[in-house]
Amino acid sequence: MCRNIRQLHNFEPPATSEEVRAAALQYVRKVSGSAKPSQANQAAFDEAVEAVAHATQHLLEHLTASAPPKDREVEHARARARNAVRFGTPA
């Protein structure tokens, strides 16, 4: 759906509340079609972000995984390498 929303499940260390909220914000921006809502819609926008963040946190707390947790630094290095190949920039 949205390339800016990253996988948050099964990482060591676990996703922080800031990462969960950032993903919720990206989701609400995508669904609403607005990065910055008008003053009239700000309250609804903020409420939606909080609701999505709460649901996401609840989901992450209740998911189980049979695979070992992924290392964040290793995954970031892999992403940088993929981007270097894709965009022709140094890693």
C-alpha cells in the first residue's frame, strides 16, 4: 500500500511507540489523501491516528512468531544496499 510504512513485527529490539505512531500517521495520511489536514478536519485526523496507533500496538503485542527476531541494523544495511543498487548511489 504505502512504501513508507515499514514492517514492525518480529524485530529485536521491538518497535517503539514512536515507530507505531509514525506508521499510523502514514496510514491515515494515505487513506485521507492529506498530509496536513485543514483546521476543520484536524481533530478527526488526530483521533484517527491515535485509534490506528492503538490498534497497531495491540496487534503487535498479541502476534506470535516462530522465526527468530530480525536484527534492525542488519535489515537497515540490507535496505541501504538495495537502494544503492536501485538508485546507483553508494551504500
